Amino acid sequence: MSTRAAKQAEHHGLNLGTGLGGPAEQGVLILDGKDRVDVMTPTAARLLGLKNRKRPFGKVLLPAALQEAVSLARSRRRTLVARQLEFATPALGGISLNVQAISVGAGKGRAPVVLLLQDLTAAPRVEQNLRQLDRLASLGALSAGMAHEIKNALVVGKTFFDSLLEKNEDNELVGLVRRELGRIDSLVSQMLQFAAPAEPALSEVHLHEVLNYSLRLVEPQLKNKAILLDRSFVAVDDRVQGNQSQLEQAFVNLLLNAIDAMGPNGQLMVATETDALKPGRSGARKSPGQLRVTIKDDGIGISPENMGRLFSPFFTTKERGSGLGLSITRRILHGHGGVITVQSKPNQGAAFHILLPPFHAVPARAH
């Protein structure tokens, strides 16, 4: 019956092979006179949120709007009924379908009905994605222009600041300000090179010095919230092959996130250790393990639904956050041959674990 019904449907103008969205976007559903499903393609099952795709299909519960189209097709024997319907399905949510329906077969009783379903929801989604990409491209061009102007202004500003700093008697403060001006210049340069970032210039870096300096920079925020700092640097050899400025940027991002997640009188732990030694070749000395850094807070934690998107660009749960901090942090650490992971539960804090290769175990970069 199904093959004959399909042929009759095509004879009466129902196109089962082509459409606006192409064959992959169309589904076919054939109901017999008792509203049992005789034919159901996988696309039709997906669009209607039906799980049973194998014979025998039996009766299925169709959306009310689609049932009305079936009844109308039966009342207009051999006349094509075309409708654009919108309804909700458990799997896809709101969906818009172009429906063509026709009753086929002769004789008394309820006639079989052939339905052609075409998904119209995909086109607006694609258009929305294109608009978002266009906005991101415009934002990127604007950011590059701003970064260029800031870099030009820094040339004049740095000369002026150097003149003032030479007259300041606080040598430590002078060094700190000059270093932070250099960091701003470096960050602006990275914005200009974001589309094709260059590999960082790596040298021998003592990670404990990087962490101590990063903690010094966030010291005012720690004091404002009366956060207790637990510093435990037990790694015997803290040397890594890295770019000091970039590593400081990555750790400051992580420290500020931890502070933001905590209320007053919280506790922040920053620790280093050397992972277990890796066995070398037979008869050779053991190669040193990786250097592990842990930054742990006792704040609000991270919800399970956000864990997978945590390092995605522009994803943030902060009211005024940019959503770039963790994304940039991961990119920096990956550029150093490192890995970052996170463990967290809601209201039980979060622990970020960073693994970096030891100084003399860093493989040569491929060119």
C-alpha cells in the first residue's frame, strides 16, 4: 500500500523528492485509514520528536496542528493541502514546518494520507549565526583599531612616566609601574596579533617568582575581602621554559577569578609540586615529571552545565565580564606545552590544575 500511496501522491502534485531545503531537510509520513503509520522516514521522526523509526510503527501521537491538516486533507479528497505550521517538540523545542498533505486511494471509509514535512526552522538559525559572525568581525576590526591607537599613545605616555619615575624615591614602586606599563604594551600587541598570534619568546623562567609577582598584583583585592592566602611552594625545581609576561597574565586571570568567586574571609590556596617521576628508557636515568600548579578557592563553585563552556571565548557568568580571561589563559598555557583542568562543584569552590613541562624536558618546537 505504501508504494502505491506514494505514487498516487506524486500524481496529485505532492513532491516527495525535492523542496526548498533539499531532500535531507524533508521528511515523509504516510498514515493508513486507521491513522497507523505505514511509512516514516528518519527525518520525519526527528522533526516530530518520534523515537520509533522501525516497523511496525503503529499509531503515533501527532501534534494537534498536524492532525488538523490530516483531517482537512481527508475532507478534500485528492486535493493538495499546504500549510505552514508552528508547534513545539520535546527534542527540538519550537519548530516551523511547511506541510503538504493529500489523501490518496479510492473507496469508502477513511483514506490514507501522505504528508511531506519540510523544516523551515534552520534558515532563521543560519541567518542569526551569520549576523552574530558579522558582529564579531566588526568587533574584531574595532578592537584592532583601538589597540593600534592605544599603542601609539603609550609611546608618548611611557616617555612621560619614565621622567616622573626617575624622581620617585620608591625604587620598588618605580620598578612595578615600569613593569606594568610593559605589560600593557604587550597586551595591546597581542590584541593586534590575535588573528595570527606569534609564538611567545621562551626562556628559562622560575615559576615561583612568577606566582609571587602575580600574587603581589592581586594583593589589594585579597586585603579588601580579608581573604586568607595559603601559599605552598614545594616543587624542588621550579624552572620552566616560558614567557614570563604571558605566564603572569595567565595566573593573574586565574587569581582574579578565584577572588571574584569568594566572599569575605574566604581562603585561597596557591600550591606547586612536582608530579611523580616518569620512568626513562632501560638503563637511563628517570626523566623529571611535570610541574603542577594548583589554584584553589572556597567560593561559589561552577555549575555542571557551565563546566563544558568554561574556556569558550565570550562565555561568562559575570555581569560585566568579557568572557575572554579563561580562554586567553588556556591559549597561553597551551603555547607553553601546558594543560589546564578544573574540578568544581556548586558551593564547594573550584580548583584549577596546571601542568607545565620541566625546563630541560621541553621538546623543540616544529617550524
